[in-house]
Amino acid sequence: MSTPAAPASPSRFLDQTHEVINVSSELAGYNMYTQDAALREAVQREGAAWAQADLTRFGQLTGSADYLELGALANRYPPELDTHDRFGHRVDLVRFHPAYHTLMKTAIEEGIHASPWTDPQPGAHVARAAKFYLQAQVEAGHGCPITMTFAAVPSLLTTPALAQQWVPKITASVYDPRNVPDAAKQGLTIGMAMTEKQGGSDVRANTTRAFPVGASGPGEAYELVGHKFFVSAPMCDAFLVLAQAPGGLSCFLLPRWRPDGSKNPLQVLRLKRKMGNVSNASSETELRGALAWMVGEEGRGVRTIIEMVSMTRFDCMIGSSAGQRAAVSQALHHCSLRSAFGKVLNQQPLMQNVLADLVLESEGSLALTMRMARAMDQRATDPHEDQLARLLTAVGKYWICKRTPQHAYEAMECIGGSGVMEDSPFPRLFRESPVNAIWEGSGNVQCLDVLRAMQKTPDVVQAFFQEVARARGGHAQLDRYVADLQSAFTDLSELEYRARDLVGRMALAVQAALLVQHAPSLVADAFCASRLSGGSHHHYGTLPRGVDCAALMARATPQCDA
């Protein structure tokens, strides 16, 4: 009689629990520019066709695996503050991971901080916006000092003596992160210090005081005493600061070091612990007799620094549009590879509805952003473009930045549970998504600024309707929507109470008008049908019947290199 065989030992299968199948892959190793049809079209349309080759080169860099990893590292290892060195000397030194410095160096060498000022050719703002849009998809936090360095130039130009001394180094394509006096550097970065704890956006409530050292007035030296609750990028070489001079609230340029090489007493108390924008340092500071020079006229500080703020708000539009593109790119890529219930996700009707809707949002945001870039290029010589820039920067900043958090969340939901994991890009995208809506003036501030522009310069309303009228006859639904909006402008009652509704409708009207004029009909028709059909577009994935979702997804899905 034979002996039965012994049962197989379970240990034989311990290394064979399962095969890894039906998973996504990293979205890396692709050209971020050439794989973005909407961006390529916008660059061509808005006047920067000459930059195509350079943007193609840069898009290959920003889409590379090694470069994308820099963004992850810069956020995994946040900045740290040393208030003193080991001997007890005050240093106020912020330390960053090398990945952060690489991103800063690249941005500055690529001219994202200054190219429209150093090479002011037609389309310069458009080309720079496109580059910033690509760079911001890699990492958003370092964009803060890049933006402020870029935006400081118009304010400094109000005071020629200061501009002559500072602007050449601010616009130089040299990144020098050392904590040394500006005289020892070839390139400088600029930060901003407006906000105080008791005032927030109401900067006229600031209590920091400015005392003239000798003569007073533009370009003269003052000593500042007070506090700043938010100092963005405290490692910068100098800051634009608001303080109360004898003649009223004024703007000042405050360097980290005095001309004699001693440490200027702008003392960093702590770095902010932020839910997003982690790679970028934000801080609280005390000004203990810090030396600064007046920029612009005494008592006209808000008017002077608003030149900077308008540029930073425009960059918020770029950054949020970039966040939308990054999120929808990840969702489209994942859903082209992952299957559920026997079918690839991007072939399932309800998921197609969601993905196509996210694409439409991204396309509308980019269209308005790049149109504003052209307005920035032409505003000095074209009154219509100047009026558009005055009005639509606030409209776009409100709407695009406001829409981005929900967009990021919905794209994250497309990934499912894995999207919530910290080794996914989505937690960072999601935490970053509210930042631009709150900084540089929250939603209410933007809406009130729209009302102020309308009241102070009524011609901006005419410029707005002239702009949307360029699409008249291109889409019946848009024509009806604009007519209803014009009627709303005749009712001036409770205007402040209704401001969000009015500004949101303005944003949709101009986005739709741009898409009707310039985008493929499948984009424009779907945008108008979903956004202009009455009521607000509250939830993604509620597109009406008849939308060619597959074509919208195919247009926007990035393809990794083989």
C-alpha cells in the first residue's frame, strides 16, 4: 500500500502572493509643452509664436522624471529657520533642501522672474506666462519668491534712483542664495511684507511706523519699527514693506543687510506652519529700527505697491491654471491605464463625463490667463488692453483660483484611494489648491476690487462688453448669456451683496467668448452648454448629453515617451 504524498508547505508560496497588474504608472518622461494642445494654441494665438522652440525645450525638462522629483523633494523636506548661529550672532537664516535651490536656479536662469523686463518684445508676457505655467506644474511653492521678484519691478520704477541701483540685479539671470549683503551678489530676489495681525487685507490698519533718518520723501532713508504677521519668502535679499510715515501709509524697500555690511534688524520670529505651499518659507517678523528707503510718494503706499500686487495676482491666475492642468493630467493618465468592472476607466460613460468636465475647466482657465498675458503685453500702448488688465485680473484671480480646490479634489477622486496617499502627487496638489484663492487678496477682496474699478473707471465695463462681443454670433447660448449679464449691470441695487454672483458671471462670459472664438467647437460647445445654461456649475461630471467626451479627453491626455 502506497504512502500518500505530504501536503505542500505554505512557505513555498510566500513570495508569490500576487502579480502586480491593472495599476497606473508615474506620469513622467513626457514633453509638458508639446503634450498640451490648449497651451500651444494659446501661445500661438496670443502673440508668442516666436517662443515655441524654447518652450518645447523647457517642456521636455519640466516633464522629465528627474525634474518632477525635485518638486516632491522640496516639499518632503521643508525649510528650517536658524535665528542665531552657534556663537549667538543673529543670522535669520532659512535653510532649504537642495531641490528647492535647483528649482529656484532654473526659474531664474530661464527668465521667469524677469524676461518681460529684460527683453520687452511683443508677446513677452505670454511667453513668460507659458514658462511659469510649466514650471508651476512641477512645484508651486518656489513660485512665490519668483513672482514677487518679477512683480517688484513696476513698483521700484516709480522711484528712479532706487530702480537704477536695484533693478539690474533683480532682473539678472543669477541665483545666489547666500545670506550675505546685496553688494556681494550679482543677482537678487525680492519679497513682500504688507500684512499685520490686526489688519489682514486691510493694510490701512497697519501700525508699523517709519521714521525719517534725515530728509524725507521718495528715495530717502527711514527706520521702521513694528511687526509683520506674514512676510513671504524671508530669505529674499530685500522686501517691499508698508509702514506709516509722518505723511501716511507709504511703501519702502527694506534689505536684509545695511550698506555698511551689518545685519538689518528685520528679525524672523518663526516660520509659518502652512497646510500647503510647504516648500516656501513664510514668516512672522519684528522690525526693530530696520533701515529702508521710501518707494513712491509719501502717503501713497497702497497706490505704489498695487503695481506689484496686480502682477502677483496675475501670477496667481497662472499658478492655479497650472494646478488644474497638473491635476487633470494625472487623472487622465491614470484613467487611461486603470480598469474597473471589466473596462478601462476612461471608456466608462460616467467617468468620461467627469474627466471631460475637468478638461473644460482647465481649458477655460488657461484661455483667460493667456488672454490676460496679452493684455499685459499691450496695455502700455492700447487703452482697451489696459482697461481689460485693470478689470479682468481681479475677475480671473477670483474665479480661477476659487474653482481650483474643487477641481483638485475631483481629479483626486478619479484616482480613488491611492490618490489620498502621501506618495501620490494629489495630497500636495490638493493642499496647494486653496493658497492662491486666499493670498494676494481673498475672493471677497477681488470682487470688491472689481466694483471699485467699475466705479472709479466706468470705461472698464465698456471694455469688458467689447471684449465678449467679439464672439457675438458664434454661439447662441453665449449671446443670450451676455444679454442677461448686460441687464444685470443696469441694476445697481445691493451691488456689493451681489458681487460674487456678478463677477462669476463675468468670468464665465469672457471664458466662453474666448473659447467660442479660438478653441475647437467641441470645447466651446461643451463649455457653453455646461456653464451657461442657467445656474452655477456646482459639480463636475454633470455635462449635458451630446458632449464628445472622448474627443475632449483625447485632446488633453498627455502621452509619455516610449
